[in-house]
Amino acid sequence: MPYAVITDWDPLDGTRPPLGRKRTIDLWEAMLQVRGKPALTPAQHAEWNAKAYAEFAATAAASGVFLNDQTFEVSVANTPALLSPLLDILGDQGFGSIRTKRIANWRASTAPVDPSQLLAMVADIGKGRLSARLSKKAIALGAPKYISDAIGWVVSRVQ
């Protein structure tokens, strides 16, 4: 049965590897085990751990594991069709003047969406609440690219 895995890169503070790297390598290990193939060698682990995001993600996609370069919420903000609904949801939260001005600047494109500020707002709303509200506002809008790529991967394998 065709399948794809969608996960976030989840970069940390730069001193530790992104969470998505380990998740993906662990997924590859599980896939190899289920298929009765040998586990990754220490040299292969080192090779994968040394790859930059772009190369790592491209290789992962070739095996059906699709990553974004940040987190889901940042990918939503970086998807033009989804930015406005996201900002509508944030604007409805009754944040203080600093956050309200930040949202207005993002809406006016006078400042790029700051991932750390966005994630702080999302934390205050709650990921579940944000997702529920976004799902109602984003009907028929395009998904972030890594998600649509994963769907395309599965569709291309259905006979």
C-alpha cells in the first residue's frame, strides 16, 4: 500500500541537530527493518547527519518522507494562499498592541513573518485550536508544498 510520511524539520537553537533529522533517520531504520534489509551503518548515519537540509530533504522525499524546513505553522505562513487566513486567526485573538502591530506589518508585507514570534503566538493560542480554526478558513486553499508533494507521491503510486 502506498504511503508517505510528513514531518517537520523542527530546527532547534543551532547547537543541536534539528528534530526532523533524527525522526527521518529513525523512520528509515524502521522501513529497512520491516523490509528485512540491513540497518544503516555508522558511516551511513554519519553521512546523513552531515547533510544540509536541502539535500537531506530531497533524499528523504525520494523515499516517501517529506519535510518542511521549519515547522508546520511557519510553512503555513510561507504559503501565500494560507497566510491571510492565518493572519485573520491571529488577528482575532485579541493580542496586545505589540503583537497586533506585528500582525498588521506581516499582513501589509512591511515585515517578513518572524518564525519565533509566530510560534510564540501559536503557543498562546494552542496548536490544536489554531489548526481547527485554520481548517475551517483554508477550505480549497493549497497546502504547504511539502504536504502537497507527499499527497502527490501517494497518488502517483496508486494504480
